[in-house]
Amino acid sequence: MVSAMAVSGLGFGQKAIYKDAGAPVQQRVRDLISRMTLDEKVGQLNQVNGGVLTGPAVANDPGQQGKVKLLKEGKVGSFLNVVGAAQTKEVQRIAVEESRLGIPVLFGFDIIHGAKTIFPIPLAEASAWDTEGALKAAEIAAKEASSMGLHWTFAPMMDVSRDPRWGRVMEGSGEDPYLQAQLAAARVKGFQGNFDENHVLATIKHFAIYGASEAGREYNTVDVSRYAAWNYYLPPYKAAVEAGAATVMNSFNLFEGEPASGNNYLVNEVLRGKWGFKGMVVSDWASFGEMMAHGYAANETEAAIMALKAGSDMDMESGVMRNTLAQSVKDGKVSEALLDAAVARVLELKFKLGLFDNPYKYHDEAKEKASLLTAENLAAARKAAANSMTLLKNSDNILPLKSPKSILVLGHLAESQNDVLDFWKGLGDHKNTVTVLEGLKAKYPGATITFVKGVNRDGKLEAGAEAQIKAAAKKADVIVATIGLYGDLAGEARSLGNPEPSKGQMDMLAAAKLTNKPLVVLVQAGRPMIITELMTKYNTILYTWIGGTQHGNAVADILNGDVNPSSKTAMSFPVSVGQIPVYYNHYNSGRPHKDGNEGPGDFWVSRYRDTPNEPLIPFGYGLSYSKFEYSDLNISKPEINQNESVTVSVKVKNSSNVDGTEIVQLYIRDLVAQPVRPVKELKDFKRVVIKAGETATVTFELPATKLSFYDADGNTLLQKGDFKIMVGPNSRDLSEVKLVLK
Ligand code: GLC
């Protein structure tokens, strides 16, 4: 009878190396893998949903009892959607105390923009152009999430997108690769900290190029060139790898005809090869198995092998690895060494988080209770929301509303706690939210505030609404009307073919306008809507996006001037659906249209006959209660070589009587290059506080390296020649100066 000690290969009293907290991680990993059966190894690559569905139910779902059985057999490496200090502790207890090797599980969840205290949606946060604020928000989210037993968030999402028909534009940072990259890196750092128990593992997602889903239709084909991939879509993921993100999530889509989950070029060549990513790659929900629906894998066995060989590791929910991989190794279809490499990447994370030494460090109910919805977190969320709301028009100077005696509030969205949260609300509870109506009542306690619903959640005009509005307006100093999309329409599987305000909402506004009372329109949506008619007919428009737990207080802070708006949209607003995709960093074409400046000879140019080329609202646009005037754009020298940098300076005067924050933007254009370059590329920005009446000199250091770009193989190109350096308040209203790269 071989003693258990002999089997474990340990001398009497000797502790297994993997249990030795003092041993190097790699040694502990190797030791543990040497003790694991094939099934236990495959088990580490198995991620199982243990809570709410965030994707379609799968055929391989083992059911609750089945999941507990798998857990005891050491066949679950991670759970998603299991949350709460108590619940996760019990699951962890089973994993650690009732399985043969006691390997702890990882708990993952979509903490996208807050855990319990919900911040503005990332697209709104992006319009604050505030990397410090984004880092802070991620830190707060991580502290709340980790107190709830979570080790890992499936965030930040950093998919560049130019198509507001796609419901997930809310989840990223808009159309520009540079802004998206800066924010992605900040959020990674905020989520992860130093991998202590107040932080969580971050996920780079969705790798890659999911934001280019054709026609903005969810889960649709992606078909972009490598040149476009490298210059428009990949930079944010690269920045997040450089920021030290621990994990990456495959995207659902194809790239070059191959699903991202099994795409050797994306995962092995780019992510792991060129960028040196050593962390773990998890599939998106069932995306390994979906390689069969794509028509790429003939069966589960092939799908699992393709994913593993491409460099992807953990199977979220599809079960194809659980079902087939051990047999494939036995059949020699895939090497055990490859399996071990993937298992090692999972185990390394668990050792790095200290889960083998203290598996219950994330499961403290008292800490959980003390960490959630704190006054500090709520204040940070309120400030972030106010900084994210974009003032699009204030041409009658109605705002700020200093001391109205009576306010008439219109629209379902103004009273709806549900709709200030989006689909990716994390663990946010609508019961904790502040609506516009509540925010205004708190801000103007002496005012009479009347509410008329006007339109319901689906945007339909309520019977008698126009008469109600007319009557109620008689006693109102000002009307504040809310239109837009309900919160749950922002997120996954929420593409819209026609993202514009409903007829009922526009009728409600028309009724309000007929009263001739000052009218403030609030637009609440998780995407740029088609608001051409709105911008034409109404003079005071605040795009509130979806502000999260403190939405209503943030709106009130702006409306009364406690916060001077500074937000600048991170996505262009199209004039019409027909104009999509419209984005600022486009190529010039061989027959460029001089929108608005065309002459008689400009017929044969790149344009529509019925629609302008320029968006309704350009990338980087937003107003303030202050008035900023730019002048004296200067460059320290007219030419530089490839190892030099140049200092760009501009004067910005705040000619108003209100202190304000201006987001000063710097763009370049490489006038002649092979391949061609866009007419503009954002390369730097600064949030500058400028006091009333004062002038700031804003300077940027522009190294020659920022004039570079990628070729189709991801090699960096820096080509001599003429450049334009442009600076201004948005991507349209720019002053420029020449620079020569020698
Ligand atoms: C979803 C999403 C992904 C999310 C995952 C888990 O389908 O695409 O972003 O992290 O499943 O909820």
C-alpha cells in the first residue's frame, strides 16, 4: 500500500511546495501542476456562470447541483456572476476544503462603471477627458467589488466604435484611439492597484475590434484591414497591456474570417507575440463554443483545440473544454504541455492574489457592509457624473438657473430610478439612485416643482399630456424636459436601427415650447442619438448621458451652476442614420468635399446630395458657462528630426465672469505619407482650469514619436515631411501651424 505521503512525494512533515507561501510563484505553479490529474487541469480552464445570465443559456449548463459537483471534483477554475461576501465565501469553502487539491476559484463579474455606487457610463466618463478621474472611479469600483468577494472584473471595455447604432458604445470611450487608450490604461491601474484585496484583476476587452461590428448590429461581422486594425482599433488594447492588465477577453467577432477566440494572429502573434502579454485570456460568454455557429469549428472538440492553440485559456460558460479537452490530450490531438501552459496562467493569478495563502481574504461581510455606497463614493460619483454631462446648446443663456420660484419637470425619464442605470449597472440598485426630479427638489428646496409625465417609458405621449403641460406651465418660471432612451437600452444586444427621440417626446417638447416659457431639454441616453431636429428647434440642451447613482444630483449641480459644465463628447453625433459612420479622423479621399466651402467645380467630390459630410456635433465638442477664446498658437521650432520634440503653446482666455475648465485638444495631420494618414489625429489633451477673466498659456510637449503610425504588420513608421499641428476646443474649430519632420 503506497502511503499518501509517498504519492504526494513529500517527506514526513514536509509541506507541498505549492502550499509554501515563501516559495516563488513559478515553483508553486509547477509543483501544483505536477500533482494535478488531466481532469483537474482542464477544470482550471472552466469558468461557470453561477448567477444572473449575462448571455444566452447554453446547452452544456450543468445546473446548480452539477456545478457544486464539478466544484468538489476540482473542475471549476472560476465562477462569474457569483457575488456577495457570504455567498462567495461558501463557494470558496467548498472549493478549498472539499476538493482534493483545494485550489481556490476566481470570482469574476462585470464591474464596468461601479459596483454598488454606479458612476456615469464609460462613454460619458470619457467625455470628461479626465484620466485621473477615471482611475479614481475604477479604484472605488474595485474597493466595493473586492469587498463583495470579487477578484476580477471584466472591464475596462476599450472597443473603439464610430457607430451609435451599437448598444455597447456606452461601455467604451468613443471613436478615438488615443483618448480610448489613455482612459483604458487609467482604468486598468485603478482596478488593479497592486493586486491587493482592495482591488480586482482587470480585463482588456473585447479583443479584438468588436466595436467595428458591421452597421452597428450586435454580434455582426467585423471586416477591417490590418492597416485599420493597427491604427484605429488596436492601440487601446496595447496601452492596457502596457498598463499591466492581468487578463484579456476574446471578442465574439471574426477578424480576417476567423473568430477572435481561435484567432492565432490576434492572440498568439499580436497579443502574446508582439506585445508580450503573459496573462490569462478568457473567452467571452460561450464564444469558444460559438466557433461552431460561426462555421469555423465542426464540433466541440475542434473548438476547444482551436481556442487553446490560438493562445486562449479559459472557457466562459460554453463547456467545450470541460467536455472534450482531456480526451483530446489523451488522443494526442493537443499536447499536455499546451494545456499546462494555459493552466499555469490561471494558477499564477490565484497565487498572485494570495488566494492559496488566505483563500477568504475577499470574503469579509463586515468589510463589505462598510465599503458600499459610502458618502465618499457617492460624492465621487456625483462629481464624475456632473463632469460627464455635455452642454450642447445654451443660446438663450437660460442656464444656469439661479433661483427659479417654480419649475415644471416633464418626461418619464425625470422620475425613473431605473433609467439612470444601464444594462451594465453592475450591482447597482435603482433604489439607491437620485432622479432628475429628486435632484431638482434637493437643489431648489424653496421652489415649487411640478411634474407632468408627458411621455411614458417607451416615449409615447400620454393622453391629455399637451393640455396638462399647457396648464402646468402657466405657474412655472422654467420648464425642464427629459427625453432620450430608457436605461436598459444601453448595453449588449441593444443595437438600434434608428436611435432618435420618439415622436411622443418631440410632441411633448413642442407642447412645452408653445407655452413660451424658458425650456431646458435634458437628453438621457447611452449613445449619441440622432438629435438634428432637436438641435434645430431648441436652444438649451444638456446631454446628460446616463449618470448612474447620482444622476439627478449631478444634473441639478449643472442646472444651477454649482458645476460649470466642461464635458466634450467622445463620439461624433451624426446628422442622420444615413451618415453613419461619421468620425473626425477620416481619410481625405482623392476628391475631398470642402463641406460648406465648395465652388462650382465641386460637383465630382466625395459627398451626399442630401446630407452634409460633417457630423451634427463633432468629436470633442461641448460648451461651458464660461467663454474660452484661443489665440497665439505657437511652436518652439518649425522643424525637428526624429529624435526631437517640439513645444506647442496656445493662449486660452476665459472672457466670462465664471471660472471654468476647458479641455484643450491637440491634433496632427501627416500631409503626405505611405500609406495615407487621416485628416486629423488626436495626440494630446489637457483639462485646464481658467479663472474668470484670466488667460492661460497651455503648452504641450510633442515628441516626433507622436507623429508615427503603424503599417499593416504593426511596425512603427515615422516618415519625414510636412505636418499640421492643430489646437482648439474640439476636432472642428482648430487653429493650425506647420511642422516639418526632417
Ligand atoms: C457578455 C459580454 C462580456 C461580459 C461577459 C460576462 O456577453 O460580451 O463583455 O463580460 O458576457 O458577462
